[in-house]
Amino acid sequence: MKPNSKILIIAGSDSSGGAGIQADIKTITALGGYAMTAITAITAQNTTGVNSVFPIKPKEIEKQILFTSKDIRPDAIKIGMLHSSEVIFSVLRALKNVKTKKIILDPVMVAKGGFKLINDKAIYTLKKKLIPKAYLITPNIPEAEVLTKTKIKNQEDMIKAANILINSGVKNILLKGGHRNSKIMLDVFLNKKEMRVFKNKKIDTKNTHGTGCTLSSAITTFLACGKSLNKSCELGIKYVNHSIRSNLNFGKGHGPINHLSSFKI
């Protein structure tokens, strides 16, 4: 089988393999793409939590992006966690040279427990400088609350927050509703021309580590293969839900999903 798209991932490494660049590579490969990487940080972690984080120097991140893309031009770029303003600016400089319009940004800012993973300065830089460059952003509810400075409790609040971000310069947004305490999971896709609400039954499992990384990488892969953004979001959500249902149950904490799950597209 020959890969049908080339995707550059800019994100951190997860030593346990469930999230971060490892989840991205697995997802892109499983869906028929060729994955390249620019690692922003190295973590020591497992299903119970993060033990340590070692950031890569901004200049080295920039080199990874430029040198890789100079040889193999990516059809699309997926961006995960960027831990400082300096890293965000280094990525922005590199993107000017790569000139790929299909940039999917997962604005990783808030951990599962609600703890901010990046400081306010980096959040400001992300919002003002990088988010406007992205073709699609995929925040979860806590991240959307940080970006909009609003509280999100229901579907109406999700749509309101998504509209705030669109009016601030975001081109397309998929606001993920997995943090809501509800039996039905809602994801809101929105731009200035269309809106779509994806509804799925909540899967009762603790093994959901890496779902956000996986979803954004799946969407990037489908988009790079020529599908519309709306359809790419639909298929990405379907892939993630199918992967969660496998319920691997690896580890003692929040285990990974099954990236090897497949479905008929």
C-alpha cells in the first residue's frame, strides 16, 4: 500500500505512546498517510500521568520543520502543543517558508484536570499570531473557554463560543464537546458559511488518552487526501469513536485508544 498523502506533525512526544506525536504517527499511518515530525518536547509519562517534560530549543524545532519540508513537501501540517511564545514564533517563521495552506491546529492548553499547560503569554501569542494562520482549530471546551473568556455548559454555549472565535479571525473551528457531562457527545463544526453539530453516544470507558491528538491527525489526513473539511471532521470523529470502542485497557490509569481500528470510508 502506497501512502496517499504526506503530513508534517509539529508536537510533543509521549513516551507511553498513547498521545502526542506517537498517536499522530499511528493515526496518519493507519489512515494511509506518510507522517513526518518536528518534536517540540520530550515527556516521561504513562497512563497515570506526566513525570517530566524536556522542551526542545525553538531553533531546533524550526530546523526540523524546514529541513524536513525542503526535501519532502507536506500536503498538510498538524500542530499540537507548543509550550512557549518562543516556540510559537519559531514555528511561525518556519511556516512562512513551507507555505502549506492546510494547517490543522489542536490548541493544547489545558490538561484533563483543568490545569493550564502553557502560560498566559504563550496563550496570547497562540491566539493572536498562530490561530489566524490555521485552516482549522480543534479546541476542547476548557480550551475554548480560555480563548473566549466565556463559560460553556451546553450546546448553545458551544455555538456562541465558536462564533466568538470565528468573528475574531478563525477560519474554521471544530469545538469538541467531550468534557460535557452528558450521555450524548456534541462536536460543533462552524465557519462563516456553515454549521454542523455531530452527535454521538458517550462511550463508557476510562481509556481515552490521546483522543484529541488522534482526532486532529485523522482530520488532517482525510483533508490531505482531498476530502472536504466538513467530511474530514465527520470521518475523523468516526475513526476516534471506533478506536475508543476497542477499549484496549492498557495500563493502570487512562489507557490509550486503538489506533489500528479501521472502518469503511
